[in-house]
Amino acid sequence: MFNNLILYLVVINLIGFFIMLIDKRKAIKRQWRVSEKALICISIIGGSIGMLAGMSTFRHKTKHKKFTIGIPLILVIQIAILTYFSSL
């Protein structure tokens, strides 16, 4: 089970990272964008580290408080939940 969780987290964080790249490129080209709701959802389901890495690497969504505060907050909550369940 632990190996499956690690694999899931690696995959979802890679997806989060590349979704930020795709959205940044589409923003530059003024094309259809990935919705903010979808970006937040990716973070909530475990992709917050990848989203933060993407934000930093591509300098994307760094002026939006929803992302600069929300994504790190989601990560802190996820770490707290994992810590709690790993101590059981």
C-alpha cells in the first residue's frame, strides 16, 4: 500500500508540474487556459508539491493570493494528515 501511495504522489505531482507549464504557455499565446478550479483540484488530490514547483519554475500564478497562499496551505494540511495517519 505504501508503494502505491508513493507512486500516486509522484505521478500526480508530475502532472501538477506539467499542467502549470501548459497553462503558462497557453497564457503567453493567449489561448484557452486550464481553469483555476482544475489547478486547485490537482493540488487538493495530492499534487501541491508539483504545483508549487511549477509556479516557481515557470513564474506562473505567483501574483494570485489564491495560489501563493492556498497551495502552500493545502500542502501543510496534507503533511499534517499524512503525519497523523502514519503515527497510527
